[in-house]
Amino acid sequence: MRRAARPQAPSGDARRSRMRYSPTLVDHFLNPRNAGMMREPDSVGEDADDRCGDLARFFLRVRDGRVAEIRFQTYGCGPTIAAASIASELYRGRLVGDLCRLEAGEIEQALHGLPDDRKHAAAVAASALRAAAVRYQERQS
């Protein structure tokens, strides 16, 4: 009678791949907040990464110069979905002018980092949200 093979500890590569994404990123990917379209938004902004095909679109509702509601749509990898989701939470309630200066590093930090080959996720989300804010301000001038 043969004995069952004894389970082996994961190799270094397998352990690293499991730790590749933070629990925060995984949570926002599996449970995205504020996903979907918005009826009659005050502004819409989008951006895409031509290298990977990821796209993010943000819808803003603004009251008294502050972002009252943010919704988003994405087409892309898990980190892009997570980046858009966390951005929709981070910037609700902020002044629209703050979003015009938004940097991808803020989103990446909120996700507790991104692997080098996924940093585009924060960049696409930041650029799309920034575009919505800039478009809103241009319309107000």
C-alpha cells in the first residue's frame, strides 16, 4: 500500500505570489464600492492605459464645491477595479480642487502598495478621477 504524498511547504515563489496583493486591495477587488453608472452626473472623466487596455470612468456629483457622490465603471485587471473602488471612497467629501491635483501615489498608498507590473492601476484611476474634476471646474468658469 502506498502512502499519500506529504504536503510540501510552498516554495518561495508560491508564497510571494500569495502575498502579492494587500488584503485591502483584495477586499476592494472582491467587494467594489460605488461601482456603476450615475444618472445625471455633474461631471464624467475617463482614462485608459493603452499598454494593457484597462479603462476607468468616474462620475461625480458635486454640492457646494465638494464631491457629494462618486461612482465608477472599470474594464481591466483586479488592481484597477480595486484602485477605482478605493478612490471612490477616499475622495468623497473632498473639495473638487483637491481632486485636480490628485496623484496616483495616494491611491497606491491607500491600497498598501502595488506590484511594479500593476502600478498602472492607480495611474488610470487617478487620471480618470482628475479628468472628471478638471472638467467640472472648467464648466464652472
